[in-house]
Amino acid sequence: MSKKNSKAKSKNNLDSKICPICEKSFSWRKKWERDWENVIYCSKLCQKNKDKI
């Protein structure tokens, strides 16, 4: 068996954050790779509800 992309993170080793709206943990996703430091909310729904705290 050959290894997949060596830069890929294993599912056991993903970074995670806590959403300030729903307080659930969410994990790093490939689509957030370049902007992970600026990701705050777990979903667009939570982002839309940020003013309802």
C-alpha cells in the first residue's frame, strides 16, 4: 500500500475549536486549510446567529 498525501492530517490528529455560539467542538477541514486561524464558527448558521447571544 502506498501512502496518501504526506501533508494530509490523520483523522486522529485534527485540530479542533469550540464554536462560541453553539459551544460544540468542530474539527479542522481541508476547505479551511489556508484560513484556519480566522475560522470562528462551526457553520454558516452559527455565523448568522452571532448577534443573538
